[in-house]
Amino acid sequence: MQRRENLLYVGIDLHKETHTAVMVNCWNEKLEVVVIENKPIEFKKLAEKAKRKSNHLGLEPIYGLENAYGYGRSLAVWLIENGYIVKSNHPVFYDYYMR
């Protein structure tokens, strides 16, 4: 089992044209924000930035995607095919728990 303090959480808000990734530690401290275009060449750029940050901190990156309209499908597939841990959260759960 992976310990939470050993992970770099990369939460991604997905949109049709761009994706915004926020990297945080297990204490929810914001470490970096990255905005990329929704294009495969940009996916590699995001993964490289997350890898540099995680290596610097000695953490393993884990990606969480809020995929409301399927805009992040290609990113999720790319991340999985390249060996990254990916979790998907449907926004309806946020709506339910934020009430």
C-alpha cells in the first residue's frame, strides 16, 4: 500500500481546449500549477513537469482527473499507456459532497 505522504497529487481540471493541473502534497499545499493545451504533445510536457517536481521532492506522481464531458479521455489513455497512476472522479460526486 502506498503511503499518502510519498505521493505528489496532480489534480487536473479538464476542458475542451485546455487542462489545468495543480500539484499538491498530502497536506494539500499547492506546489505548482500547469496549464496545457488538450494535445498529446502537451501531455508529455505535463508529465515531464510532474516528474521533475516529484523527483525533486522524492515523491511518486499520481494523477486525478475530473472528467465531466470526456475531454480528458485522450490524456487519461496517454498517462495510463505511459505507466502513470490515474484516478478518475466524476464531478457529480463533488456536487453531492459540497452541499
